[in-house]
Amino acid sequence: MNIRQIAEEEEKIRLSPYAKLSSDTKGRQKEEAKCEIRMEFQRDRDRIIHSKAFRRLKHKTQVFIAPEGDHYRTRLTHTLEVSQIARTIARALRLNEDLVEAISLAHDLGHTPFGHTGEKVLNNLHPNGFKHNLQSLRVVDLLEYHEDRPGLNLTFEVREGIINHSGENLSSTLEGQLVKYADRIAYINHDIDDAIRAEVINVKMLPKECLSVLGETHGKRINTLITDIIENSNNRNSISMSDAISMQMENLRQFMFENVYFNKKAKKEDDKAEYIVEQVYNYFINHFDKLPEDTKKIYTDTPATKEDIICDYIAGMTDRFILNTFMDLFVPKAWDRI
């Protein structure tokens, strides 16, 4: 047996009967020879980490647009925090950490510049709407262009976990269900941390009942939520939380929507961000020939509308790239006589 096969046999002994084994994957859209060293979900994780879309996350908004401070979250640091939380739970439940990590690292690859503000604009402009979870799948299936394969050609389980990390549908694997919880735990608590740093809220404003149940500090709240999931999901064929803890997490989430996500102080630049995304979109609708040739060649063998292609191009932009694009397109440059 080679190294991969030995590792696959070890998984069968080590992991929970409810875990998704690497050897039981439903496979890839395009069949490939297996690696002699890495299991299938390991290969997916590595492809995601080495992708351009993953690197771009470091310059995409989490909550606060273009923050000056060094300690505010970006879409990349959020992604890493989701991965860490999800892996902690997966290890305790003896689920497949490689699958959990791959889904976590890819779940937000389709996010737009300026976070959910950019997503809202593209959803309004595109005739068929726009959702970042579906766009994340489009990134790994198509937009990470590779001459030898379609996109990253990930396994079914990772692709399905990406789609179902957001929205009402549940993943068919416990690993995918776990990532959905980890994403919510991460963004609620880390957005609280950033909002306090930005002086949008203060600790005294946080709901007292939530704090009494979940914990007074950032670390204690995360620990409470993680521990509750482990206690309520151990040796079971589903991922769940207790009613009491789930209710307080939802209360804290609603507090964040009311006091941060819809807060005029936190969102004071949103109108400008919306305007920039809309203007860039409309420019390329009217000047489709100005799109880079490297962008167009992705669709040689894939049917796509003009609106699809423009949405793909804009969604892939970082905050600073779309700002520079807007400046190039709409701001007059100084005259150069030389």
C-alpha cells in the first residue's frame, strides 16, 4: 500500500462512524488519478490554499470597509478563524478534519469587494440575482482557470459543503453542517470584537442575558458555543446546539444586525461602495469589449451571458482593485505633456 492508502485505512479506525471517509467520496466532476501521498480532501484543501481567489481574501471587507487599523478582520482572517473553530469541533467529534478544513477555507471565495454591500448591489443588478455561496462554488468549478482541468475540480462533498454553508439547506455531511455553525460562531463574536474596537458599540451595550449564558468575554463565549455543539452532537448523526444556547446566540446575532450591520456609523461608507460597484458594472455592460482578454478566455467552452461574466469579474475584485478600477474609468488623470 502507498502512503495515501495507509492513511485511508487509519481513518476507518480513528474516525466516528458518522464521519465522511476520504475513501468514500463521491468523487470529482472530472475523474483524476489519485495522489499516492494525500487523501482526496487533503488535495482539495491544498488546491484551495494555493488558489488566487484565496489570496485575494486578504484585501476583501469583512464588516468595516477599508479599515485603517491593523487588527480589524478581513475576509481572509475570518476564513481562518472559521477553519480553526470548525477543526476544533471536528477533532472532538472525530469527524473528518480535512473535509472540514477544505469547506471552511473555500466557503467565502465568492464574496464580493466591500463584503455584503457589494453582494447586495450585484444581486440587484444581475437579472438572475447573486449569492456569495453559489459564487464560491462557481469560483472553484470554473473561475480558477486551469488548462488541464475545470476549475479546481474539487470533490462532491467539499462543493456541496460550500453551497450549504449559507441559507436554509443543510449539508449532507456532518462536516458541512459543522462549518455552517462555525461560520456563525466566528462572525458574530469576531464582529463584536471589531465593532467595539471601532467604537460602534461598547461592552455595556451587549445584551446582559446573552452574556450571562454565553460568557462575559470574547473567549468564554466562543468556548461556550463550541462546547455546547460538542456535547449535543457527540455520537449522533447530526450537528446541533441546545435550545438555550442556540436562542442566546440568535439573540446576540440579532443585536449585531440592529446595532452594527445596519448601524449608520458602521455603514457610513456603504453608499459610496454601492455607487462604485454599480458604476463599474454598468460601465462594462456598455463597454464589454474593455474586459481583459484573460477574463474572457475562461468562457471559451462554457456558456455565459454578458451579465454573468461581468458579475464574475467584479465579484473577484478586492476592495482596492475595484477602487483603482473606478479611478481609472471615471476620475480624470493629470495631463502629461511628455
